[in-house]
Amino acid sequence: MSQKELPITGLLTGNVSSDVIVCGDPQRASKIAGHLQNSSLISEKREYRTYRGEYEDKAITVCSHGVGAPGAAIAFEELITAGARRIIRVGTCGGLQPDIESGHLVIAAAAVQNTGYGREMAPPGYPAAANSQLTVALQESAANNDHPYSCGLVLTRDAFYGGVAAAEVPNYQVMSQANVLAVEMECAALFIVGRLRKVHTAAILAVDGNVLQGPENMDSYKPQREIVTRAVEAAIFIALQAFN
């Protein structure tokens, strides 16, 4: 069967391995690819930078998906069409519990769905849940690492910087009381696509701040700190090991 180039990512069908790591930042995709053997860039269009290589003799694809659910979902859909069957997101998030501080890791078992994308893709109340087997694999991998982590619910929303007090804006205090661990922008899309397309999805996130201490803004948000960098490195290693 001849290969087909997919329209937005530029991926070729059949050229993506069964196991895939996704992340928002193209630079992080390059960093993850640095952990692979025989890594090569197989596609780069828009925010979607994709590598393929091997980790401990297993083929791994790494793809960046940008910021926000709709654009990320395009990457997930085209990766699946090109061959992905297990996808782990390695991302960042803001803590929603007092003890979920910068440098912590959060494994997302499911997402509270607060995105326009999710409302268009599935009926109201449709769960945005990670695959249980892949989530357990992340937990087992994390248990063998000495980095602190928690596993539970995250909130996925569309806006990063705040606007006015609109009715759809999630209340962080209420989410915290409901035992939601963290807030981020893509997990719900990944989990919904996974359920709809019958592939396994999961996510591990490095905490880069705590939004209970103050909302996201350009002055306080500093994701390049060393404590966050170390957490991202731990998340990468845990994700790669979870595929074994």
C-alpha cells in the first residue's frame, strides 16, 4: 500500500510507530528525541515537529502538538491515522492543591472537560478518561523513580491568560475542593480522541506553578526554572519506561 502524506502534520501513513510521546513545545520534542537511539526528524510543519527513533530496542515516535485542545487534537488524529496505538503526553500543568507545587509530577487519570473542542466532539457528559492500563504503566514507572508524583483528575481548559468573569470560567477553588489536582490545556482532547479512535492514551505532567496562589499571568509564569526542568526530565524518563 502506498504511503499518504497527511494534510496538516505532514506525516506519512505507516511512518509512525505504535508507541508515541506527545508534548506541546517543539523544543521539548527535540529534547525527548535526544533520549532515543537513531533518532531522525521525519516531519516538521507548523507547530508539529516529529521524530522517530528507538528506546531500548522499541520504536518510539515523538511529536509536538502546540498549545490548546483543537490544534493538539489535529496532531493526535493524524498520528493515529499514521500508525499510533499508544500515546503518552508529557506536558506541564498548574497545581490546584496546596501540596501540588512546582517540580511535582501529576499523572492524569481523567480530565474535567472544559473546552469548546470537547463539546463539539462528543455528547454532553462524555468522559475524558485516560486508558487504565497505560495509566497504571505510568504509575509503576513513576514508583521506580524517586521523583514525587500524584495520580488523579486534572482540569483541561481553553484559556491561559484570564479575561472577564464569564460564566464558563472554571473556579479554581471549587475545582480544588473537588480534588482536581492540576489545570492544563490538552489532556481532555487526547483522552477523548483516544476513546473515539480506540487507542490507548495517558499523560504525565510536570507542575510549573500553583494557580491557587495566583492566576496565570505574564509576570509570574516562569516555566524555565531549574526545578521545572528537572521535573520534565523525570517525566520524559517515566514515560519512556512506561512503554516497556
